[in-house]
Amino acid sequence: MSTIFEKIIKREINAEIVYEDDRVVAFLDAHPLSPGHTLVVPRQAVLTIIDLPDADVGLLFQAVKKIAQALVGAVQAEGFTIGINHGDVSHGAQGPGVPHLHVHVIPRYAGDGGGSIHTVVKNSPSEPLAAIAARIRERL
């Protein structure tokens, strides 16, 4: 079954596509949080950044950079929040998201009412950072 993003990529559903190349498509979010809120998606149907082939990760983020640069002039963005909701739990009370990797590029403005990335989760670790770092290093 195709996701809504796959249907947009195949032009089966209309969307305001602002950029595309052979690996990536970028289009305006249908429910924008800010003027110019853009989703950058790989053409390849993958669920998460972990599933995206290494060779394509850089290409995806090169497209994110192009979109951010364009938004500065197009919507006079003063800054950006750029993020990926990875896994259903990351969507919180909204429930599951679209099962296709997508990067949000959200233009930001002084006084826009939004917070920093530090306002997304409140779950401070109860163990020392060194212990967490050691486990991460073991898996790299």
C-alpha cells in the first residue's frame, strides 16, 4: 500500500512541490506550522533515517540545506527548526505519522510562539551521562 508521500512523489496526489531531483522530493506541508513549512522526503520508501542507505543520507540533507536557503528569501525566515519524527512514539498524542522518512524544515520568526527543540521532550536521564555514552560507544 502506498503512503500519501509515495502518491505525491508519483503525482497521484497534488501537492505544492518546491524541489525535486532523482533522489529527493520537497513539498509544502499540507498542515503547515509556519509559512513555507516544507517536507523533504527521499523518493525511496524507507521508514526511518536508519533505513536510508548511507549514500543517500548526505543527498537528503543537501536538499534540506537548499530548501532552508530558499526559504530565507522566499518567506523571510529568521531561523529554522529542522527535525525528523522517528517512530510512532515520536508523534506523541497525535498518533502514528506517515510511514515514510521525512524531514521537516519549519521557518521560524521572532515571536512565533514556538519553542526550541529542547521543548519537545521532558525525560531527563536518571543515570550518569558517562554510562549512557559508554553504551553508545560500544555500539558504534
